[in-house]
Amino acid sequence: MKNINRKLVWITGASSGIGKELCYKFSEEGWNIALTARRKSELEKISKILNNKNLVCSADVKSKSEVKLAFEELFSTFKKIDLAILNAGVYQSVDCKTIDSETFKHHMEVNYLGVIHCLETIIPKMISQRRGHIIIITSPTGWRGLPKAAAYGPTKAAVKNLAQSLRYDLEPLGIKIQLFCPSFVETESTPKGEHSLPGMISANKAANLIYNSINSNSFENFIPNNYLIWVLYLLKFFPENLSYKLIKWRTGY
């Protein structure tokens, strides 16, 4: 198959963790790939390993102008966008005994506004194509507050609400919107030694499970779809004091 006929996926946060492993998985499956992250040198290392036509278009998703330039380079090269996986994100543990507003601001700029900056460039092109697929990576921390996640969790709640709103306008235009919610995944930003993170999986396993579910008709997809993540999901419906005590017990916090 000629490169021009292969589907194109744009992956943000592609330099490490789930994003990096998604690049390898999509390459194995014959996709062309556009890789975006801040660390261009890391992207170039990954690019050399990939078998298919790929493009390194580095950008900090916090910057609207950098995202715009990256997407313009992508579209100029491939003339289309089939799938966007908006995966870029940061996590920093927060001790709520001392609040630093800059930490919260940084999380919102990357994890929420970073998604908005990408959508601002993607959506007009997908509308003109009359087709497209957008996946936003979220987290169980968006379902209810968890220990040390006071800066991170609200951003993931925000992108879920955002994706829910996007569906009303975009699905009638042929643009598929999905949320993928990995549980605890071993990455560079995974907190070490703070409290128990039950059911930890590798970034490689998470990427494979995500790839295997991209044709799902489900709006919100759990990675992995097991009892543990369902327990975390259902806790938001429990009485607050019960959820609080169960989470304290399970995390050992």
C-alpha cells in the first residue's frame, strides 16, 4: 500500500509513556504518524525506529501558536487528518497543606487548554473533510478526588465534560469523539512511593488496549476494562464518607 493511502494519526505527548508506545503500535499496524511533544530530540529517536512514513512536528501544547504551526506542517505533508489522539499531559503530586497556584495553572494550561489548542486546529479540517476521529485521554482522577491529585484531577474532569459537549455538534458532521480512560499506568510521571496504586499496568499494555478499542462504538472506554476501574468509577455514586474511607483504605494514604 502506498503511503498516501495509509491512514494518518496525530499523537500528542508522543515522546514518552502511552504516547510513545502508541507510536510504535500504530506503526506496526501500518499507519502514518505525526508525532508532537516538547522534546524534539526524543521524538526524533522514536521516528527513526518507526517503519512507516512519519513526521516529527514538535510543539508545546501550552502554546497556541506552536500547536498551529505543528498542525500546519502535518496537514501540508499528509493533506489530511484521520485520527487525533490528544494525549499530552502533566502530573505533579500536590500536598494540599501548601497550595501553589502556579502548579494548578500549569496543569490547566497543559492538560485542558492544550487539548483546546489542538481542537482549534483539528476541527475545521475534519469538518471540511466531512469525517474524522478524535480521542482524548483522561483519567479516573477525573471521576472524584484522589490523594495528591488536587491539581491533576480537575483537569481530567474538565476534558471529560468538554468531550461530552463536543459530541452534540461534531458527531452529526461525521466526527467521532471518544474518551479513553487508562487506570494507573507506569510512566515517567507516575508518583513513586506516595501511596498504593492498585492494578498498575505498563504503558505498552495501555497502548495496545487503546489501539484495540479505537473501532469501539463506546464513547468512554476504560483501559483496562476490569473490575478495579469499575470500582473506581462506581465510587462516585457512593455516599461521600464511604468513598473517602474506601479510597483511604485501598491507597493506604
